[in-house]
Amino acid sequence: MKVIFLEHVLHVAKAWEIKEVSSGYASNFLFPKKLAEPYTQSIENEIKNAVQKKESERRVLLWNKQELVDTLTWETFLFSLKWSGSKVYGSVSTKEVAEYISRKYKIPVSKKHIDFGGVHSSLKTLGSHDIYVDFGENYAAKAIVEIKIG
């Protein structure tokens, strides 16, 4: 009997896979637990349409990520810290950089997207610092945080 699996069944088939199984296995196990349905051409067409829609949504999302990377690459973000004599007070955190980018560009960025280059969790010195804004799936923008006296 030919069935379309609705969910992943370990060591048998993955979700949306069409497979030939014994009629007893299908009627006694798969159908009662709603793990599979009998194969019909209309169900296969519905599944193909759903897969194509999901793929097109994924491509749009990747295109949007590339636009974000292009926008943020080599941008300079200015921050100021308090200064007294030879000492700088305060620091610039990943959260502050993320909020700045979110406000300025109207894009959803959180502190988990910001990387100061390894061990640094905040920037405490004056000058320019290279940072990375990582959107996952190999989409990262290299930007600059400029810290000045405020």
C-alpha cells in the first residue's frame, strides 16, 4: 500500500515522504496514530505546493538577510563615553549596539547578533573597533563602532 507520511517515523520515513508499506502496518499503526494517509494524487499536489511555498519564503528571507548585510557592512556606529583625566568611565555593550542598529535601521537585531570579536563582552577603550553583526547561515556584516569622549 502506498502512503504519504505526515510525520517523521524513525527508521521508516521522513515527513511528506511517499513510501510503499504493508497494508496491515498502515491500517493498524500509521493511520490510527495519524502518522500517514493513503496516497492520492491530490494530496501529493498539496504537499508539493506547500513545499514550494516554504522554499519561496526561505529564499525571500535569505534575500532580506543579504540586503541587511549589504546595508550594515562598513557602517560606523558612534558612541560616547564619559572621560575624567586619563580614565574612561563606562563601556559599550552588545545590547547597546543592537538597540542602536534596531532604532537607526528599523530592523530586528538583538545582542546575540553582535560579536565584538571573541572574548570581549563590552568595549571600554576609545577609538575604532571592528564588530560583526551575524544573521546566521553565513550572513554577517563587518561594521565599526567608534567610541569618543562625550
